[in-house]
Amino acid sequence: DFFEREDYEDAIAAFQELNAKYPVSEYTVQAKLRIADSYYKDENYPEAISAYREFEKLHPTNENVPYAIFQTGMSYFDQMLTIDRDQTAAMNAVAEFARLLSRFPDSKYTDEAKKNLGIARNNLAENEFYVGSFYFRKDNYKAALERFDAVRSKYPEFIAMDKILFYAAKAYIEIDE
């Protein structure tokens, strides 16, 4: 009831109490997953990540493991910052979605994981371009080329590859190559 009413703090406490009082109940496994969901819904992403990972570790053969991995990826995905900020969350989202697709390619979360993986990878590519264009504006063409080449090699599906190629060509012209 607490979870349904979006009272996530009380929901977590209730699920934890269920786990403590009835450790062999058929509901304890589901309660552990609901604790993670409560943290996620409450936007407490670090706790959600920890709870989803603990669920996966304690119940590696449970049918909800693909969901736990997907939700771990979503917890990182929802923390992604703009391209001019730290991209750790985007990198972690990419890793989790890729892990889900590798381990459970036919799960019902595959399509959304692929979509979000593409968005996160695009964010990382945009960040590389952002840094490269900063170097380009500062006339540090070799450093800019390293960033542009990183995009070309790591993110060949980048939606703005024409932009990368244009600036890379201009940088090569500037250094007489």
C-alpha cells in the first residue's frame, strides 16, 4: 500500500520489516526487489543501484535479474548530465545496458535498453566532440584531433559524424597534414 501511494520511505521500511520478520517467506525475494524499486522511484539512485546489485548477487538465477540489470542501467541513465559535465553516469549506463543485452538478449527490456544505450553513447560522443571543439577553438589542433578520432573509433554510429569529419579536416589543414 505504501508503494502504491508513492510513500517510498514507508514502503522501504515495510519491505525491510517483512524481510527481517519472515526471512523464509515466499515474498522476501519480491520485497528485496521492491526495496530497490522504492529507492529508484524516490530518485535515490545510489541506493537503488546498490539494492538492485544486491538482489542480483543474492538471486542470480531469479527471473527478475534482467529487470534488476535494466533498472541499474536506468538508475545511471537518469543521472546523466549534459555534455559539458562529468560523463561517469553515461559510461555506467552504457556498461549496464550492454551487460543486459549480452546476458539476456531476448529479454522484454531489450528494445528499451538498446534505445537508451544509443542515447547514452551519443551523449558520450557529444562530450568528446565538446572537448575536442574546445581544444580546436584554443588552437590546440592535435588535442582536438585526438578527441575527434576517439569519436570516430569508439562511436561510429554517432548521429553527427559529419560534424566530426568537418572539424577533423579543418584541424588537419591547420597543422599542414
